[in-house]
Amino acid sequence: MKAPPEACSHSHGDASERRAAPPALIAAPVAARLAGVFKSLSDPTRLRIISLLAERELCVTDLVAALEMEQSTISHQLRDMRAQRLVSFRREGRYIFYRLDDPHVRRLFEQGLEHIQEQ
């Protein structure tokens, strides 16, 4: 019969040190927020919107024309993206213009795109 596996070799220090979470472990609420961002980025339509907004600010009408989708569909996606702070907007008369919320969103998109293009 095989011997049972050895205990984790990382058991040094006193008992309180052994039970403490590793310093690299992110807090559960932070993990939940980050998962929300990645969930938002997992939708192909949202990624296409980000690809357009990475170039410049656009109004909803321009996004609808570029994506050839219904305005209600685009507005729904943008609402979700605003909730995750992926995009922000400004109103100019009866038009609403969207842009990426900050450079982090652009970098996430560009790094993901670079990753899949290298495969």
C-alpha cells in the first residue's frame, strides 16, 4: 500500500502564522468586484463596443450603426458597462457620448487581444 501523502512542507512558524492567509490572497469583496469586471468583458458585444471606444468617444447612434444592432441592445450593454465602470458618458443636447472610463480598461482589452492573437 502507498503511504499517505506528506503534510504541506510550508508549516513553519507558530500556529497563528500557519492559519493566516497568504499575503497575495485578495479579499473576497475585491475578488467579487474583479469577477464582475471580467464577466462584463466576457461578452462579445461589449468587447466590440470597447474596441470602438478604444479609438475615440462615440455617441450611441454611432455605436448602433457600427455594430448594426438595435439601439435598445446597445443601450442595455452600455448600462451594464457603466455599472462596472468600464465606460463613462457625457450628454450633449439629446446625444449621449460614451468613452472608456480610464486607461486600465483599454489595457485590459489590449492585453487580452494580444494574448489571443499570439496563439
